[in-house]
Amino acid sequence: MNPQSVSSEILLGAWAASLLSLFIYSFLYKDNPLFKLAEHIFVGVSVGYVLTITYHEVMLKKLYVPLVEQADWLLLIAAGLGLFMLARLVPAWAWLSRIAFAFILGISSGVAIPRFLSSFVLQQVQGTLTPLVSVGPGGWSFGLAELNAGLILVGVVSVLFYFFFSVEHGPGTRYVARTGMYFLMVSFGAAFGYTVMARMSLLIGRFDELLSYASPAYGYASPIALVGVVAGLVWWERRRAGRGSRGDYSAG
């Protein structure tokens, strides 16, 4: 890829991505103004993006267009509830927001609770009811699927027993509870490992883009940005040191 093949928009995006990425990574040194600048830009852009998407996808497509073009007057109820949410800005009318919150909590609970029960209770129970052996024309068989079903059954029962505090764990039941603790440790370790691998994947992707932006096609964006960030941190540290020395001298 030669420099002429990259448009000005892509080149500007490469420089912005390199600078902002290195600004964020500068937090590895310590909290500094460059990191705070990138953090504020991220928050501002995120809020602006959400507001823009909300305006176009909700206010226009789901409220204004159906009301004006399709005469769906029932949407006035939803618009009224949305205005009730804004009533919290006026202390005298803040009580109107309780009506909107009541509708939101009621609808959210009605939608979320059945899904939660189906995903985390019924399917879990269904998984523990899987046959531990298979019976076919050739007789009894026991394979990896049946072994997995047995492990699931032992794990669910032992974990539930571990959290059963109504009865004191005796010498025999203590081993069942300890088995449940081992299953919990494996589960938490797998979840933590998955999280770490996901973060490492993002880090590798970020480094891969920074390496690609270091090519001449992007005007050596990454190395120049790195030099600028290091120079900015050095200048900031020297300025802090100068302020500290002047403060100590004046105090003496």
C-alpha cells in the first residue's frame, strides 16, 4: 500500500486512533492529563452517539413517523410517559416520574422474570435430568455424553448442598459440600480465564492496528504519536517537579 492509496479520512482516523490509544495506555505509567483527555473524549463521544441513535431510531422512526404518517395515536401514551420521566427536572412535578418508573419496572419485570426462570432454572433442571446411561438395541452403553450428564448432576447437587445452611454439615455431608466448593472454584476460574482471554484478544487487536498504522502508508502515525506521548509525559513530569521545588522553596 502506498501513501497515495489512503484517503485523507482514513489517514485522519489512523492518527486519531493511534493518539487516543496511546493516551489510554499512558495510564500504565500513572494517572496523567493525556489519559484524562482521552477518557473525557470517550465519554463525550459515547453520550453523543447514544443521543443521536436515540433521536433517529426512537424519536423519529418509532414516534414521529408513526404518529404523522400512520396516525398511530396510541403512541401518545408512550410519549406522555417519556415526558413524565423528564418531570424529575421540575421539583413541583417530580411525582409524575413515579408513574413512568412504575410502568418501566412492571414491564421489565414481566419480560425479564420468565426469561430468567427459563434460562437459569428450567434449563438447569432439564440438564440435570439427562439420562446417565443409554439403552439401545445392543444393551446398556455409557459414553462421554453420559459422563458429562453425571458430572452436571453431581455439580448441581453438591453446589446446592454447599449453599444449604439450614442444616449443619456433618462428617458425611461435609465432603459433599466440599465437592460443591471445588465445582465453584472451577466455574469461577473458567469465567476469569474467559474474561482474561477476551481482554487479551482486544489488546492484541489494538496492537495489531497500531503496528499497521506505523507503516509509511499512514504517515508513521503510531511511532510519531508514541514520541509525542512520551514527550508530553516528560514535559508534564518536569513541570510538576518545578512546581514542587518552587513550593518547597517558598515554604522554607
